[in-house]
Amino acid sequence: MAKKSLTKHYLNQLEYKLFEIKKYIIQRVTASYNKEEKPVVFVAGVQRSGTNMMMDVIERSYETDVYHERDIRAFDNYQMRPVAVIRELYNNSCAPVFVIKTLCELQDLTQLMHDFSPSKAVWVLRDYNDVVNSMLVSFNNQAEQVKRIAKYRTSDGWLSAGMSDETYSAIKELAHDGLDDASAAALSWYFRNILFFEQGFDRNVAIRLVKYERLVSNAETEFNKLFDFLNLKYSKRISSKVFSSSIRRKSVPVIEQPIRILCDKLTQRFETVLENQDR
């Protein structure tokens, strides 16, 4: 079984490498025909919300040049390099559409979209219970971070950047000394996602909210709609590796009730946005 899995892994790597080569050739051959200003797509969302999956799917398009947060050309320690650096990458790109991750830069998304107009953004939303469970596996300092921010608003760099006075007041009230990692992770989910509404993105037609659970449960339909929004060609091949096995893999985490209420209210606001988009 292990040998079969290893063989499949290498075949997938080979398949992707061949795709990369074909994509590279196509984009350079057609570069002279793509003389119009390239649109920029920003992929935004809270950590552990499915933005990597989103980037991987968009990267399977022959029309995109995609910059993940692990790409040292565009990022330093997962944070986007200065606009001048990104501008140079953009100018040198042969692809019809330039795509870049914006996780640590959620608070700067309004300005980034202005700097790289014409641009669009995709904000990936995932159920906070699953995000918390994933954060508890990947990060073990959630409570320490949130309690530091409650005491010193700017203590943790990008994590608390752009935070409104209203949000900060809520954190100060909820981040008590006994706060545990699960509740702190939920609070982080809240104060990073609330930036969507505080920047008026629910009223911005250039920004599309997408729900992770919808994407992985009905990939063909949902990605078809998303690619239409991004003016990209879609085919079944592009989302063929998306699966729904990551939904509710673990039991619902224990989260302090006041924080759960806060997250539930924000979730409902997002649901209203999704309903309006579907009309």
C-alpha cells in the first residue's frame, strides 16, 4: 500500500511538472497578444480557511501567474514584500491574470486593490469550528498572542493591524487571564474576519465572498461561478483534485460562550452576504 501511495505521489508530481512546462510555453507564446493591462486577483482569508486550496485551484488555470505566501520572490516570512517589489513581478509576468495571496495583509486589502487597479479579490470563509481545530494543530500559542494584543494593541504586528476601536474593546473584554487556546483561536478568527465588513467589502462588487464548505462539497458548480467572476476559463480538470474530507473531521471544539456568540453573529452576517450574491 505504501508503495502504491508513493507511486501515486510521484505520478502527481510528474503530472504537475508537465503542466507547469506547458503553461510556461503557452504564456510566453501568447504574451505578445496580452497587451492590455493585466488584472490582479487577491486571495484573502484567515489562516487555515482554505486559501491554499483556492490558490492551488486557480494555479491550474493556463491563464494565471500565481504567487503563494511561500514564494520568496513575493513574500518574506509569509508577509508580502513592498508594493514596488510586487509591481516588478507584475510587470514581468506574461500571464493574462496575476494572482497573489493576502493573509497577513487583510487590513491592507483596500489599499492594495487601489494600487493594482484593475483588481478583484476572493475572500475565503470557513466555519470557525474547523478553523479553530486546524489552528490548534498548526499553532500552539493562540492564547498568548491574543492576551498580548489585549494588553498592547500593536504587540503582534500584522495580526492586530488595522483593528478598529470596537473590535479592540471586545478583545480586551474577552481575553481574560484564563483564556485557553481554542477560545483564543476563535477570537482570532473573529477579529481578522471582521475586517471584511469594516472595509465595506460586503458592498464592493469587485470582491467575492466564497464559503469553503460550498467549494469542497460542490466544486464544479462553485468554482465555475468563481472563475466566471474572475473572467477565467473553467474546466472540470481545474477543480478535479478538490475533496470534501476536511469538513468536520473533528468534534466541535470547546469555546467560551461569549466568544462563540460573537463568532455566530459574524457567521450570520457572512451568510447574508452569500445569500445576496446568489440572487
